[in-house]
Amino acid sequence: MWKKVDCSVQGRSHVKDQIPCQDKTFCYKDHDVLVAALADGAGSAKLSHYGAECVTEYVAKDFSTYFDLYFNSGDGRTIKNKFFLKLLINWTN
């Protein structure tokens, strides 16, 4: 049985400057797979907290769905390239 805790904390300088926490975490459990994803939002991008939130959810769900394929692949570079291409296609549609 899996238990999870995830948390992101707004830094002091972000509190002072009223900038939202740009770091995001997302945990997803499906059947016997639990995936935790985290993103360090780009501090220079005004809306990076939205991007970090979307990406962590997408990554966790995709990795859960295709876990066996990714885990059993002998070629991590090809899997990585296919994953990023899939991510870009989903974001542009």
C-alpha cells in the first residue's frame, strides 16, 4: 500500500515580492504504479507556475500509463526523445 505526501513552499523572496510558488509536485497512482513528478518553475518566466503544474500532471499520468514500456526499454535515449516529442505535440494541439 502506497502513501504519499507532496508539498511545494513559496520562498521568502517570492513572498516578499508577491510572486507565487513556481515549484510544483504531482503524485498519481494507477493500479500498482505510483509516480511522483516535480518541476522547478522558471523564476524568470512570469507564469511558470502554470507550466510547472501542467507538466508535472502530464508526466506523472504518462509515466504511469506507459510504465512497463519505459521500464523495459533497453534504449533510454530513444524513450526520452519519443516522450519529449509526444509532450511537444500535446502542448501545441
